[in-house]
Amino acid sequence: MYFAKLEFFNPFSRSIKDRAVFNMLMKAIERGDINGTALFEATSGNVGISLAALSNVLGIEFRAYLPKPTPKATQVLLRVLGAEVVMTDFETIDPTMVRFVQEEARKAGAMNLNQFENDDNFDAHYRFTAGEIDEQLKSIGKKPDVLIAGIGTSGHIAGLAQYFKERYDTRIIGVVPAKGEKIPGIKRLETKPKWYFQVDIDRVVEITRNEAIEGAFSVARRDGLLIGLSSGAVVKAYEKISNEFGEKTYVLIFPDDGFKYVEIFEGYLGVT
């Protein structure tokens, strides 16, 4: 049996990234790091949307730097929210792109929260996301035997891993794209996600783009939930490892919904 944490109920980006963005912003404000300055951030999707939304609430200008493969829907939503959108030539957000945006922010006197290295990202999930899951499972007399989550910045999988490893014998399974594949929201370990290397992840499962789409379709057609591609990848990872672990309580993290990925679904279906 598996339980899915449906993070698309978060209001700004309809994704798990609202948690990290809110925590990073509030901590930066508490430290006095943001004082009317603009925000610059490297993003391929949900962090940018969340930052754009919350920047509007806080009266801060926001500039999003996007890699080339960013879905058109994300670009449109960022512009709807009033963000300045800068398309770059980077194929993915790697350390080189992160450094580029840091330097752009420095030259402009802007603030770069840097979701990839900012410990307030990890902290949001260790303190809040994990506690919610723990409380929800306890309410039905369960504990997490196996937790499956995608690896992007590694903030949420690492925060969850540390919390549950401290309290239970939970196995943590990470999900990444297969070599040569691109799945929005998750990245291969070659991108050096900071917190992945600081916690105990039991195993990493590689998923192709088509498998991720198929995972999203299977949930849509079985449960009526339109989940995103990284969520679909988590579903396929569950299918691959569940026979090995047997009858356990599985927790799957579904970071966002499928509405931003209509173009990708369209291509897979061959709709014209």
C-alpha cells in the first residue's frame, strides 16, 4: 500500500517548492538580506513561479533565469506573474549556471537566494514537510517503511531522509532521470545536488522520460489525479522496487500537478 503526499495543494506554484521558497524568503528577511532589492534566481519551473508570486506579495522585483528546455507553460506563467524572464543557453541548471546567476545578481546589487545551496531549503522540509507526513501517518497508525522522492536540488528528499532516519528504520529511495534523459523537476547526480551527499539515501532509481509520462498517465486513469512528470517518475520507481520490498507502507512524494506539462503530454500522445 502506498500513500502519496499531494504537494500541488500549495497555493502559489501548486508545488512543493512553495515550502522552500517561503522559508528562504522569510529567513532572508529576518537576517536583513532583503531590503527592497530585486531577486535573481536560476530556475526551471516551480521555484521561479513561487518566487514570482511571493515577490508580488512582498513588493520585490523578480528576475528568473531559465535553461533552454524550460516548458513554454512555465515561461508564460512567470510572465503572467510579472517576472522578468531571461532565457539562457544552458541545457540544465548545473553549478556553472548557478555561478552565472550569482555573478549577475552581484553586478546588479540584487539578492540571489540560491535554492541549490541555501540550507533554508533543506530546513523547510526537515522541520515542516517531514513533520506533516509523520503526523498524518500516525493518525492512521502507520509509520513509513519506504519513502520515495525525486532528486532535484535534493532539499526535500534530504530533509525527509534526515527526519525519518532519526526516528524510524525508513528506507529512502531517490529518483533521477536515466542517462541522457530530461525530466522537469529532477536531475542526475552529476549536477552535484548539495544535500544528497549529506544524508543517508538507500538507493537511487533511474527513470526515462517516457516512463515518467506513463506513470503520470497511470495515476490519472486509475485515481483521477493529474500529477506532474517528477511525480510520474516517483510512481514508476515505486512499481520497480515494490516487489523487492514486499508488503510495506510506502510514502510517495508528488511534488506538483500535470497542468504545466500539457505540451509534453501532447507530444507523447501525438495530438495535433
